[in-house]
Amino acid sequence: IHSCYRAPMLGAEPQAHVTLPPLEERDWLIARTAELIAAFGFRGYVQAPLLEPTPEFFPDAWAGGEASVRRVLLRLLRYAAAATNPELGLGQLEVEVVLHDSDPARRGAVVGQPPAMRGHEANAWFVQLEGKGRVARFAVEDVALREPENLVPALARAVAHCVRVVHRLPTPSDLAGQRLIDLSAFALGFGVLTTDAAQRFYARSSGGFRATRAESRLGALSVQDLSFL
């Protein structure tokens, strides 16, 4: 077996040309993944589907409001329940969503928003468990409702944070904790969603027939790290 892995594949490029994270970073990613498998079990890596942004996995109609966000979160929690210990009851959690107005005068208090990651503010995040641990509260910037293709992966990250809290895994509020949340998404089958949204360029309507180029970024880990995972 070892000789098979050491032998170069036909047409393979030399190892020096393969874009991989630095060795120290790879070791960190693998070690933290081993910890997650010990905490969540192996089901998420060998049985849970790799969720894709398609109607097969997200068949609900998107109306662009709180109810649409809540439906996506409930669906993601059910997927997370199938990928972890069913006794934790992730699929039975109730969900509350707080929408934050972009107008500062009507915005109110913002609780739990993580620090900026790779130069971009989070547009959706997990706030806390309430009601003796049976209610999961999430927050969303209302401007994010206009771009569900970017919001859904952000909600997947938020659910990964929620799962860590339910499992009582340490999750610091700084960037180190955000790196752990990114990594946890893979153990739940969310890796395709979050990697695809890690850095995205697209056209945003400026009214009429005009469009401007826009960029969105998700998470604290680099695209290189996420692709490696």
C-alpha cells in the first residue's frame, strides 16, 4: 500500500508544483480534524452527504425574509443532526432569527457578531443557546437577504458554530475560534458550500442595466486551507 502511494501517478505534476498549505498548517488542520472526529463521531465524514447549493439539498422556496432564513437554518440543523450524535437533538432545536437593519438609527444592539475575517464582516452568525438549550438564536444582516447564494454558506458556518456549542467544544470569540468553526463545517458535510463561498467574485446590480463587480469572502481559513480539507 505504501509503495502505491509513493509511486507518482501517470501525468502527475512534481510535488513542488502542488499548491498545498505549509506543512505546519497542514499538521494543525489534520490534528483539529482528528479532534472533531473524536467529538462528533465519524458519521459526518463517511455517511453524511456533501451538501451542494442545489434544489436537491435546499428545495425550499426563497422569499427573502426571516421565514426563509429560519427554514434554511432548520434544514441545516437536520443535516447536522444526521452527521453527529442523534442523542444531542440538533434536529429538534427551535430557531430564532434576529435581522439587523442596515440603518444605524433602527439597528439596535448587535450581539455576538464575530470579528472581521480576511477583511470582511460576517453577515450571519450564531448568537447563543437559550431556553435551557432548546432554542438556537441566530443573527443576520438584512442586506444579506438579497444574495442567498452567499447567505446560505454563511448560515452553514453559523450552524457549525451552534453544533460546537451544543457539543461543549471550546470556541473562542476571536479569529482562532472562527478558524475552528470553519473546520467544523467539514465534519457536518458543509465543506463544499463553505469552500465555494470562501472567495467569490460576481456582478451586483446597480440599477437599470448597470452592474458593478463585487467580492464576497466567508470565514477565517484561507481558500488553500479549505481546499486541502
